[in-house]
Amino acid sequence: MDTRVDPLALRWLLGVELSRHRRAAQLSLSELAATTGIGKPKLGHMESGRYHQAPDDVQLVLQACGVPATTVQQLVTLAAARAGAKSWLSRWTDLIPGFLRTYVGLLDMAERLFTFEPMVVPGLLQSRDYAQALTSANRFYRPDQAQSFAEFRQVRASRLAAQHNLTFQTVIGEAAIRTPVGEPSIRQAQLEHLIDVARGGRVTLQLLRPEDGPHQASAIGQFALLEFGHGIRPVAYTELLDDAIFVHDLDRVRTYQWVADNLRELALPPAETLNCLQTELNRWSKAG
């Protein structure tokens, strides 16, 4: 886990865990306040992630909720180790929305990641020029912002490559490799990058074709599943037009995990995916 994880993401994640353990203990905020001596408003802020959660307060709350000592120590250590850490995301704070900053910060803490992208190459696997062309076509960003956002995408991708403890699996819709983005040379370079990634072994890449049949993600669209250590429950994430949804309820997350399993089962195995990518690259090369 990165030592410069974003404080916003950390506060959100710790807040979710504090709220989960309090509810599991069947304690109201008022009851927890009476037990711990921490004011009810402060406890509410701790759960919302509005302010930094002090390690001592985290320990006090978790112990009052009857959380096992190992989990308490893991979460207290997490809170203490990140206190005051400067985020690498601070450079783009004015550019990227809060929900994206939270998601990217969570990625720094994740141990396992699954993504499904039906229409475009996943941001973590985009080449520089592909990211620039895709961002330039997005009218939510002014021309002077597009380059900065594309740079942010590249820094994020490079950090993924440095996370040797992260297990990354992704299923990509065939449309993602067929949709014209930028000049032919950009598309070719992007395909070459995906082939290198597929051959590298660090990312498990699978391609989902229309002929593979209907799948359970049809009503969901793109989404991500993040799994963590430290006794933290997994989180599902999906983006809307101008916002995002973070799912942390265990039953709802299990639905996303079931959909992910369905996608992995239907999609081409990694070796066949690599062959398809090479065939597509040859097609683009001839067309160019």
C-alpha cells in the first residue's frame, strides 16, 4: 500500500468501516458517544470522513463496538501511518472531481482490482496519446484542461505499474479496441501497449465479444471492484455522467462480484485475447 495515499480516500474508507462496525454492534451514535466519551457530532464526522480520524479515537470506537483486536490494530495502524501524508493527487485537485479523487485514492490502498470497460480502453491501460485523444473529445473539459487531465491519467497508470502487490484483472468489450480514437497511429500504439500488457503477466486481460452472448453487466455498464487488506470489506465503484456511486454494503457488493465472475467466465481466456488483439493490430496496420 502506498505511503502517500490520498487523505480524502483514507478518511472515506475509515468512515465506512467505523459505520459498519457500529451498526454490526447495534449501537446508535448516542449510545456509542456515551460509551466512548466522544461527542455524537464528532462520531458522525468520523463516519462521514469529513475530518481526519485520530488513531486513538479509531481504537476507542472499534473497541467499544467489540471488534476483534487484530482488526482494531490493523485499522489503527492504517490511520496512524497515513496521518499527515501528502497526496500525489494534490497537483490535480482543482481539475478532477471529488468522486474521482476518492476512487483513485482507494486504488492506492487496494490489493486486488477488477474492472469492466465495455466501450473504451481502461484508463489504467491507456497510452499517453490515446488518453489525450479521448480527453480532447470529452466536452466536459476545456481544451486547456485536456492535456493536464491526460497527464493525470498517465501518472495514475504509471503508479499502477509500480504497485507490485496489486492483482489487476480486467474485461474489455470488443468495442473498446475497435472504436476509432485519434489517428490510426494512436490506435495502433494503443493496441501494441495492450499486447505488451497482456504478455507481461501482471495484468489479466480478457476480451468480451458480442458473440460471447448476453452477460449480467448489460444493465450496469462499466464498473470496478476493489479489495483491500486490513480487514476492510471490498468496494464497488461505477461512474455516472457527472458523479459516481460507491457501493460498500456487503450484499450489494456480492452482486457486483457475481457479475464480475459472469464476465470472466464468458470472456475470452487471456491467451485467446492476446491472439485477438494481435489480429486487430494487423487489421489497423493494413488500414493505415
